[in-house]
Amino acid sequence: MKQLRILVVDDAENIRFILGEVLRKHRVKTASSGMDGLKIFFTDNFDLVITDHQMPGMLGVELIRKIKLSNSRVKAVLMSSLPSSMMEQVARAAGADGFLDKTIMCTKVHEIINNLFPILLS
């Protein structure tokens, strides 16, 4: 199984901690804001960025757009606790490869990663 390089960006410390624990088999770095996430993104070669949408300073969709402009190969997943159908459309329009409803994210995060990287993780 390949160890993925994952960047988790969320202003909520508990979400960063939970995702770090859920993804502990991979190499995970975290950031508490979009600006910090962007800085960290440019210091490493990430496979996946998982970002919250609602953060002070920079929304998650803006972070995804900037990341995709820099490296279109990196996968990006937007998280939100706002209504799923609306936010999923917003995420896709920004270039996101997946969407996580924060209320059910821990059970879905592995499913999304397996769908994005099926050959690497088999």
C-alpha cells in the first residue's frame, strides 16, 4: 500500500486531529488556514488536499482553485457542514475531485481516497 502525502486544511483543531488520526497510515500535514495551507502546499509534493470551505481569510474553494492552477494533478476534496447538494456543486465548480459532508466525513474519507487512487492502494 502506497503512503499518500495528504494536506489537511481546517481552522478547527479537532477536525485536523480527527483526520490526522483517520489517515495516520499516510503522511499527513495540517494547516489551520487557507493561507498557511497554501504555504505548506508549496513546500512539498502532495497527492491530496482536504480542505474545509468556511475558514477566515480564504475559503476552501479559493484554496482549491489556487492549488489546481499550480498543480492540476493533485487531488482536492472540499469539506463543509453546509447542505451537501449545494456545496458539492460549488466544490466541483472550483475544481474539487470530491466533497465531504463534515457530519459523515470520517466514514467516507477512506472511500473517497480509494476511489481517487484505486491502483495505488490495491
